[in-house]
Amino acid sequence: MNPSVVADPARLAALDALAILATPAEEGFDDLVRLATRLCAVPVALVSLVAVDRQWFKARIGFPSCETDLDRSVCKLALAQPDLLVIPDLTADPRTRDNPLVTGEPGIRFYAGAPLRLADGNVVGSLCVIDTVPRPGGLTPDQADDLRALGRQASALLEARRSEERYRTLFENIDAGFCVCEVKFDEDGRAVDHRVLAANPAFERHTGLSDAVGRWANAIAPGIEQHWHDAYGQVARTGKPLRFEGEAAPLGRWYDAHLFPAGGGRVAMLIADTTARRRSETALRESEALARANIQRVQLALAAGAIIGTWHWDIPSDRFTTDEAFADAFGLDLALGRDGVPLAEIVATVHPDDRSGLAAAIAEAVARGGAYAHQYRVRRADGRYYWIEANGRVEHGPDGTPLSFPGVVLDIEGRHAAEQALRLTEERLQLALTASGVVGLWDWMVDTDLLHGDARFARLYGLDVARTAAGLTMEQFQAFVVPEDVEPLRARIRDTFERGAPFGVEYRLAIPGEALRWVECKGQLTHDAAGAAVRFSGTAVDITDRKTAEARLAESEAHWRGLFERLSEGFLVGEVVRDHAGRITDWRYVDVNAAWGPLVGLDPACIVGRTLREVLPGVEDEWVDEFAGVVESGQPVTFTRRVSTLRRWYEGRAFPLGSERFGMIFLDVTARVEADTRRDALLELGERLRDLDTVPALVGTAAGILARVNDATRAGYGLVDAARETVEVLTDWHAPDTVSVAGRHGFRTYGSYIEDLKRGEVVAIDDVTRDPRTRDNAAALLAIGVRVLLNVPILERGRLVGIAFVNWADHHPFTGDDLAFVRTVADRVQSAVARLQAEADQRVLNEELSHRLKNTFAMVISIATQTLRTVPERAPVEAFERRIHAPSSAHDVLLRQSWAAAPAREVMRAVLANAGHGDRVDLAGPELDLGPRATLSLSLLLHELATNAAKYGALSVPDGRVAVEWQLAGEGEAREVSLDWTERGGPPPTPPVNSGRKGFGSRLIHLGLVGTGGVDLRYPPSGFQATMRAPLVQLQHS
């Protein structure tokens, strides 16, 4: 026997986790040893559990002791056996011939034991049968099979002991709220209410509802939306699970709810409060800059929950800063909280009894770095002390110097009080259980055949105290024993008298007027010097509560197991694996539920007992490291992470279960994450396409986004010549180890799918070597790194003009959402390319129009010159020519803006420069775009004003200047533009004589900015002034 098997830490830990050593006898185990003695025809049978220093018997028949040391143990040899251990003659086997139980009393000779193997593979003992005579033939085949079956049953009973606590621990620790409800329907079969039958603590945290169990929803939350009742009713009627996100307005919260049938018409629900997430999504978008500056605080706060406030301690400068919530809670001046105070001022608020422990915890965290958590009492703003929990992380520099210590403070006053109350309740419960276990003493005198009992025995059995003390016959004593239990009781008594077997039996009492009662009797025979039995005495204990608890335990085990198997969320129990240095390097699957398989894509039956790295070779280290942190820190974590080998994203929560184990509940959120990625990519694409002005840059940007989102090795866009069946790839994005395919290609070189594209059909080929359209040309595709391809056609008026393509070098599945994403990108690229082409065409058209219009202006001036050359007065002729040049200048400005809108400042500058006075006119005003008609009107108006100033005003003398200023006033449709022309430094102006006639220039000035008037002309001695007003909408739309 290898001693290491007995001392194996994993085996001993598994035994310790059962918490079974030195526990009272249980009927299930006693029944197994009774059956074993009968089936194998032996006097002795044991359920033996092998610890590090002893073997202890959970059940025994025909064996005097309840435990032995390991020197006397034969069962330890069964620990390393894959099957039954059978030793026909213990005196002939070198492993057992010197065993004290063989050489001395009771002189055992034959042994057969079935290993008690748990689900995790550890063997904790054996179910064995023993005889005092050798059996050369061992067990018969039937006996061997029976012993194996009994061993498996014993192992199952051991597993059942810990299942109840495991599931309860799970529901106490999972972050999701859980409840079971019954549904009320009206006469028309519509659900109108639902009542909470059971709920876990997280349910109250998520809903804010206390004392919800036993109450109807309409009473708990008046005004609760009908859709909640409808959801419960649908699941109750159809028996099918339902998941949705909905609002509970009376509670002021949103929930992610998963409802599923719980049997008997009841409905179970798991909920997670998503209110914070929905609110935070908006808040985060609005305060992104602030969020980046406080990322450490926010991450810690989101992970911890129940936050009073956040803090940051700059260790080198001893500067402790807090947020507003922290400062308010602790009565700290807000300015000091923002600016920072020494740590000592914060520690001064700590309860004197807790300061030394806090100082030690801080010193230890600063020295080692990493996570920190500590609970203590502090004096808050109201002067009272409260329990809090501080969670943080110490960051070290590259040289190991402690630098910063950010963290959050949690209010655990309620939780601490609840824990104290729970401990007190458990102590009282233990006292109550001890007190309720009524122990009666009895004594059966063989010579008189009378059984005497004390008062507690009499009351336990419903007998008269005085008569019981005086003595009762066995028939009188058994008067209230349930009839079907009488024969087993008498058989045990006979077995004790005839074979000396230990006496221990459980049976029921049906006492009139009282509830059915379970009793456990144990006793022993006393013999005289001649060996004759003279006295049979013992104890009787009321075990009704224990039996009731065992029944409830079995029912609860079936209930919880049923719930877990119906969960659509995946659930697992993992156990960490350590290397020789004690470092966690992997973890092993201990248990998984039915939903685990579909979520991961593997068979759950082949998983239990294997490690994560065995199941998923190449899995990211984070899947081990984070859960190692859960086990070592005892703190739960939430996660959203990808398993690259499965190409799936998962979101869930992991929490400690003790004994190197953790639990995890999770969901496949691949669709949601990929949808978010595609949405963000389209937003990015839209923003970037607006700023690009060349087709290669535009296509290259889109190709990079396509490849990144689809995990592709190549992506791009090509212009198609459908008649020649070629594609011109201007540029593409390709992985570093993949060649570019930029250039012209013939479709037929790579297969026969061009006809599909011409019909507007998407070509999606998951393996070019097997698809009939490409397998004959697969070599050409593989040569450029294409095994999987996706081509999305782009049609204009039913004609193929382009394609968007995505390639993968290895096998890669794609979904309908992937195809839709590629098509959307292709459409946007095509639109952007069309936009660039249209802009180029517009520029060509504008340049041609400009050329022709300038020719027209030149022809008009030439005609005018020829026509008016005989006119002796040249001033009107020259004025006419300048008026023709003014709209020509404005036309040049409009042309540069594609005849859409011209900047007012640029129009003024061009017209005044053409008039020869640009350097003497000062322009001032906001940026303002003018419509084409207003541009021409303004150009003629400024030309006339400049001409008059040059003849009579400020521009007629060397030092004169003109200021042109414009501004906007008003709101909305009433917004108005005013333009001021102010001359200074010239001769005093002379108002025109009101003769009733006006020249062309004067009439033009009075028409104003848009030909509708709104002109004010003034003639102060300082110089001529004009103010012109017009609605903004007319200037921009005219």
C-alpha cells in the first residue's frame, strides 16, 4: 500500500468537504450495510471512511468499534483499487496477515470492499463485507455485482450530503435576483397578478422590496406594468422559457429578466437590475473626458457595488483625495476632499479598536501591491460609528515603489448586523436542536422479561410514567410502534441476542392524538460470568426533526437540481489546480448544468473531471487568472470576455464556494457584442468617409474596417466591368503575411460565380476547395491566401458596377448579420465614391460654364466699346464697363463655391479690389454665406458705393478710408442682417437735391441688399454713411 494514497491532499480535502466524520447514524447508510450482510451472507458489513490517522465507520453491523487506527485498517487498501478489493484469506495475504484484527480479536479472515468514489474521482473509503472464516472462492458474480451497486449507492448518498449546501451557497452568492412565483388568471385566462413564493437575498437588493415572499405583485408594487403579468402567464401556460428586458416603473428600475417553468404551474425568474447600465450608457457618452480622468475609480466602483464614495491616495506625497459623496458621508470639507489631506486625518475617524488592524492591512497592501480589502468602523458625519468595507488596489512603479492607492468605500452596516444576527440565530438553533433531542433511558431485565424506563422514555413513547418505571412487557412497550416497523425492530433485537450484534434501530411511533414520531434506539447486552444475557439496556432519542430535515433535504435537492437543469444560463463549479510551487495554473470542471453544452458547443458528459486547458487548448490565460483571483481573494467578479478558440463572447459572474472551488453563471453574448462592434464600426466609417476626398483613401479606410470587424485577412472594394468580367481593385487592406490583390483581375480566373454577382446575389463560399463554383480554380485562390470568401455585389439600375469583398485564409463561419454588415459598408462606399465622382463632374461643368460666361462678359464689353466709341463723354461709358465687371467678379466667387453659396467677405473683397480700392476699405463682420442672387445684388451695390466714394467721398482724397461692417440680430426666421458703409477722412458730403429724378446708380443703392429696400442714407460732416438691412433667409435663399 502506497502511504501517499491515504495522505493525498485532494482525497483528504474531498473527505473533509463531506463533513461526515463523527456524525450520527443515518438510515440510508444503515440500510446499505444491512443489505450487504444479507446479499453476501456475512456477519459484518461496514461503511468505512479513511482519514489521515484513522478509519471511521458511518454504518456498521457485527463490528464492535466505531473506528480504528490505520494499523488495523484493511479498507485503506481499497483506496487505490479501480474495482472491488477481494482478499479470500487475510492470514495468507502479506498485506494483512500481521493486522491486529487478523491476529487477535475479532479474528477476521475474509474481506471484500467496494471503493467509495466521489464524482471528482477521489476515493474516501469503502463499503466492505467481512467474515470470520476464509472464503477461497471469494464472492459469487452476483454478490460482487450487488456489492458494487451498494458501493455506488453509498457514494451517491455521500454526494447528496453536500449538494444541498452547494446549491444554497450558489443562490446566496449569485448576483442575479431569483424568485419562484405562482400566477393568478382571470376568467378569460389572462394573467392578472403573480405571487412571490420564494426569493433569494439578491432579489431584495435588485428590487428594493422587503417581505415580498407570500405577497402579490399588485400589492407590493401598485401600478406594476401588465407586461410582467403577461410574461409570467405565457411561461406558466406554454412551459417554455422567456427572456426580455423590461421596465418596472413603480420600482423605478429596468431589468434583464429570464423566466422559466418551475413545475406545478409555477414560474421561476432570474433578474439583473440593468437600470444603472442604461443610465450609465447615457452618462458615459456625455462625460467621456471626465470618465477617462477617473477610470480607476469608476472601474473599482462598478465592480464593488453599494458604494459610499471613492478615494485616491497619492502615496509619495501623502495626499488623500475623495469625491463629493465620500466627503459628505464622513463630514469632510468638500474643498479639502478635492485638494487632498494626509492619510492620518482620514484614519482619525476610525474606531480606536480598529485602528491597529487597519494600519497593518494598509502597510501589508502597500508593501506587496495589488488588491486590498478591509472591514472596520468609522465615525461618519452624524457622529456615529458604522461598519464599512474599503476596496482598492496599490499600484507600484517599475522599480517597485508604491505610487498610488485608489479605491471605494462600501456601506456594510446592514450586512454586518445581519451576519451577527445570523450567528446568534445559529447558536440558538443549536441549543434548540440539542434540547429537542429527548433522550430516554431504558433497561430490559431478561429474568423478569420486563422493560423499565425513566420519565423521559415514558413521555417519548406515550406511556404512563409510573407503569413504565415499574416495568412493561415487550408487547406493551411496542404498543404504539407503527405496524410495518415492528418486525424490523424485533429482528434487530433477535440479532443482538443470538449473534451479539450491536443494537441500533430507527422506527416510528403512532401515538394517538400526536404527530407521527421517529425514534432511534441504541443498546447493549450485559452478560453474567457464565456468559448468559441478564440485562439489555440503552437509550431512546427523538429524531423526528432530523428525519423531517432529511426528507426536506432530499426534496430540496431535487428541487434545486431541477431548477439548475432548466436554466438557460450556463452554470459550472470549478476547482483550481496548483503547480508544485502552489501557483494556480488551471482549473478543473467539477459540475456543469445542461445549458453549459449548447452555450459552449461541447458535450457536458465529457467535461467533468477535466481541466479547462484540456477542454480548450490555447484558451486565454485570463480565463484562469481571474477565477484564481476569486478563489484566493474570496471576492466575486463579473466579466465580459471572448474565447478565441470558440469565437464566442461570454458575460457572467464568478463567486467563491470555498475548498479551492468557485461557481460561475454565464451567458453567450456573442450576438450582442458583435452587433455593438458592427454599429460602432458603421459610425466610425460614416465619420471618416466625410473627411476623405480620394477614392483610394476612401476604399482603403472601408477595407480596414471591414477586415477588423470580421477578423478577416483581406478586405476591399473593386469596380466591375461586367461586359469584360473583370474587377479593378484600387486598393485593399491585407494582413501582414498576406499579399495585396490591388490591380485588375478576371473573375473566371478564380471560378464561375460572376453570374451570381450579375444577378445581384451575394457570393458566400465557406471553403473554396469544396464549393462547385471554385473547387476547379481553388489553387489560384489558395495561392493568394483565400480559403473563405464573401463577395457582395453593387448594382446600379440592375447593372453590376462594383463589389465589396472579404477574404479569410482559414475556415471562418459567417452569419446573416455579417452579410448585412458587409452589404451596408459596400453601399456606403458606393455612395461615397459616387459623391466624389459627382463632385468631380460638377467641377468640370463649373469650369466650362465659367469659361463660357467670361467669354460672354468679354463679348458684351467689346460690343459696348464698339457701340459707344463715338460718344464724346467717356465717363458714362467707363461706368457702364465697371458695372459689367462687378457681377463678373461676383461670378468668380460663386464659381469657386460650385454656384451654391458665396462667403460675404470674399465677395466684398473681390468686388472692391476690382474697383481699385481694396486696400482702402476695412471689412469686419461674422462669417456669412450668401445665395447666388444676393451675391450679384451685393456686388452691384458695393460697386456703386465705391464709385461714388471715389468721385465725391472719402476715396476721392489720398487719406480717406471706408469701413464696411455687418452683423446679425434676432432669432429663428426673424433673424436679420444689417450692413453699414461708413466713410471718413474725405470732404463733407452734400445731400442730393430732391429733383424727383434719380440716376441708375442712385436707384440701385436704394434697392438695398436683395432689391426690396431697407436702406438708410445719412450725410454727417464726418462722411457719408449708409445702413442696409435684409432678412437673413432672403440673403441665403434668394
